[in-house]
Amino acid sequence: MKGNFIKDLAKEQKLSRLLDHLYETHLKQYSAKRVSNIAEQLQGVDVLFRHKYSNKAYRIDEKAQLDYPGRDLPTFAFELGYHKGDMIKQGWLFDPLKKTDFYALITNITLKKNEYDSCSIRFVNRK
């Protein structure tokens, strides 16, 4: 389990370089700041978008299909709940403690020369 966590973290860090480039290139009306504070990340905030003119901030939680490179799957899993030992815990989708404003659903991720090259991103309003 720990080995998968380390591998997943490395994939996420590699993908974040592509995403940051895409945000800067295509969302010119926003500045994007990647969140490094673990407490904020646990509250469902990976990136903070700030509108350049209104200064309105949006908290983004990135969800990526990293285990399916080169495949544009027509579905996405939203975590409603999960088992932890004998307990059923609430998943991130309806967790009232999450501060997420939008989910960035990242699919169709392609690799070129061991780097993520392109992807599709769909923003979904949490409300």
C-alpha cells in the first residue's frame, strides 16, 4: 500500500507540471497557485485560481485518471463513502469539511518520452 502511495504521489507531481502549464496558457483571466500546505490539500484544495480582474478566488480539487494513460474513459468515480476497518466513512464528494469550489476532472492523459504531454480537463462546480 505504501509503495502505491509513493508511486501515485510521483505521478501527481509529474502531472501537476503539465496542468500548471495548461492553466497558465489557456486560462489567462486567472492566476493559478498550486497549494503545498498539506492541511489545505486534505481540505480538498490542490490549486487556488484567482480571477485577475475581480480578485475572486476558487478552490480547485484535481482528480485524475492517472492509471489509464492514453485512454479517454467516458466515466469518472466520485467517492461517496468508503470502509475503514469496520466503519463506513463519508467520501470526499459530500464531505462538509472540504473547502472545494470546483473539481478538475482530468482524463485522456497522454505520455510522450516519459512526461505527461496532454490531457482533457473538465471543471465541475461542487454545488
